[in-house]
Amino acid sequence: MGIFSGQSVLANMMLPGLTSVSSSLGLIDRALEKNAGAELVNKLAIKCDNLDQDIEQLSGGNQQKALIARWLHCDSDIFLLDEPTRGVDVGTKNAIYELLFDLRRRGKTLLVASSELEELMTVCSRILVLSDRKLVKVFERGEWSETDILAAAFQEFTEHSLVMQSKKHPAVIL
């Protein structure tokens, strides 16, 4: 959802970081821009015909990788990834995971929001669980299980259900 529709793969990867391929007068060095784009396409194995191809012609996985390339080009320190592998094939999913692991090894901060519990358990070193828009539990790597995370996620719901049950059946002791 973060792509610039109707724009090229190159424009989608370079736009936020144009200052790194511009002169002191603010003029874009097109050769430098194309070289930087080609390096990113190569590094992330983005499958495209050429850098001028419309990004909407790429598969969902290659669009995802182009968006990640955008922020790699900017040399961002913090990456906010919302559903980073949604709708991509297993091979692309693993390639994105490897990229995330590499970013982490390089000291970058990754904030990952995902509805796939397995994805969070694979890529995260810490999982914060929200329930009813409140932080209810923080798990460190090695301290979590799928059951514990799900229990925390539905804590507000289950507590509310128990309270409602006890009001319907006052003789029930909780």
C-alpha cells in the first residue's frame, strides 16, 4: 500500500532519499540515481524488466522488496514494517526475513506489526501484546509460546466474559 502508483521502480525506491543522489545545488545526478537503484535491485533480488518499469507491474513480493529498498537507500535507523510479508510467496517471505535479520545485525531497529504470530516469533527479539488498545504483556525471546501470546492477546476479552458470566450467575465463584 506504500507504493507510488503510476511511477517507476526507480522512483519508488529513490524518492525519499533523493538528496543522496543530488548535487549541492539540488540537481539529481541521474547516473548516480540509476546506479544506486540497480544496486538495490541486485541486492534485494527484485525481479523487474528495468528500473523504468511501472511498479504496479511487479508482483506483490517485488513491490514489498522495492519499498524496503526505499528505506535502505535512505540508510534509515528505524524500520516500521506493517505486515511485511503479507501476500508474498514462501521464497520471497524467506528473502524478506533474511533482509530483516541483516538489518538487525547491522544495529537497525525494526518495529514489526503482523497478524501472523509465526512471523513475529521468527523475526522479533521482543513481542509486545496489545489487547483492547492496551499494552498487556511484553515477551522476550525465549520466554514466549504461541499459547502464552494468544492468552495475553485475548486477556481483555476473556476477563470481560468472566465478569459478565459472574453477573448472570451470582452463585458462580471465580
